[in-house]
Amino acid sequence: MPPEAESPTISAVIVCRNQIDGLRRTLAALLPPGLESPPEVVVVDAGSRDGSGEIDGEFPAVRVVKMPRNFGRTHGHNIGIRTATGDLVLLLRPGVALDGACLQQLAGALAEDGRAGAVAPRLVDSRGQAVPQTFPLPDADTLARQALSLEPLAAGIEARAEAVSADALLIRKSFIAGMNYLDEKRFGDAWAELDLFRQLKNAGRDILVAASVRAIVPQEPPTEQEAATRALLVCDRMAGAGAYLAKRHGAMAEISFKIKMFGKALFGAGGFRVAAGIFNGVKIDGSQDGPLA
């Protein structure tokens, strides 16, 4: 009888900045006491001031990589993915509670589904109700609306999709390495995952949502943001949207998008600060002490 194949190893990568309460919630679920085969957990701290960078004092199994500033979620993810030693990488947002005992179920679902290039748990709220997490790869108009409103792209709860929200996603590390990691030169905080999903689609793969594995996402009330913070977030999304459109449709699609959004911001929503940021290609890259949430 041939020996049984070993289960793939899993590394969780969490990028955070000043999100210690959510980080604690995520790590407590991911590393429950007595778990036989805990995942490797890499926390990339983007210059936190609330103690997030010392979370390994509470969770000794966690490996913390500290950045002096917030160089953007994309850069942080690349650091975490390169640091991780697992065959599979779980990209996880702080605050999302996913039971570490369920990770092998996700890995098994990915291995058994020939169409799937990645797998996500079903996202639910604190009452166990499914929340929107799936969507088709967006067009320019959709990206424009969502960037200005700072609303998420996710709208559906399908069993599989071209794209899913970035709260929790399990993918083969070899696939990300094969695309030379996430494009941190063009993406700051927002929407580098769209380029990842585009490349999955080009490879003939989609994303499976494993209904049997649940991850609880926090339902937090919206908070008022300072004008400068909101402008930076919008500009970062605009930069990410332009980068994604260029990769999918060519450089002229990005140029057309930015011209359109510059005019919309200057003469309508956003104002001069956002319009100037779009013109200059401003994104969260460490040159400003920007947000990450």
C-alpha cells in the first residue's frame, strides 16, 4: 500500500496597523488552545502604535515582522508571503475569526476542486448570517463608483466566483511566487488582489467558497474620517483601479480612467485634494503615515 500523501502546510499572513483588538480576535480563533497542528502565523505590522507589533508577547507562536511605517498592504502581504514557509498561504484581515481547526478543510477543498485556484471560507456575521463576499471582476465604471464611495466591491454570496472580498483567502504560495508576487510598485493598500484574481482567471481558475467553513467578520459601525484620511484612501483606490485596468485592458484604459476621475473629483465628489492625488498618482506607500484598516 502506498504511503498517504502528507497534508500541505499552511501559513497565515496578517497585515495590520493599529488594529490590536481585531488582531487578538483573529489570533485567538486561529490558534485555539490544544490545536494539534497549528498553522504558521506571520503578522506584518505596519508601524503600529497600539502594541500590535508586540502581539507575540501574548501569542508566542506568532512570528511578527515589523515595518517602521505603513508601506501599503500590498508590500506588507509580499513580506509576509515571502517569510511564510507553508505550501499554502492564508491571507487574513485582522478582526476576522476563522477557527484554525478548519484550515485543513479549506486545503482539502482546494486540492479536490480542479477549477479552483483559491478557496475562501463562507463569511458570516455574528449571528451566523452570510454576508456578501463574491463579485465578478469589475469594469471601470464599477471601480469608479466604489473608489469614490469607499464601499466594498463584494455583492453576492455565490459558491464560486471570479473574485471575492479579501477578508480571508487560501491560495498556493507557488502561484503567487509564479506571478512574481503582488505588484507593490503599482498597488498600495487597495485592490492588488484584483490583479491576483485576473491572473487566476487567465489561468482558467476561479475561487471556491467553502460553505462548510465559516469565518466571522466584524460588523463595525462606520466611522467619520478626517478629510485628509478619506482623500488618501480614495486616491489609493484610484491608483489601484488604474493599475488593474492597465493590466487587464492596456495603458490607454488607465489613462482614460484617470482623466475621467480627475474631472469628476475636481468638479464634483472629492474636491481638489483628491483630484491632485489622482493626477500625481498618490497611493499609500510609506511616504505618508496613511491608514490601514
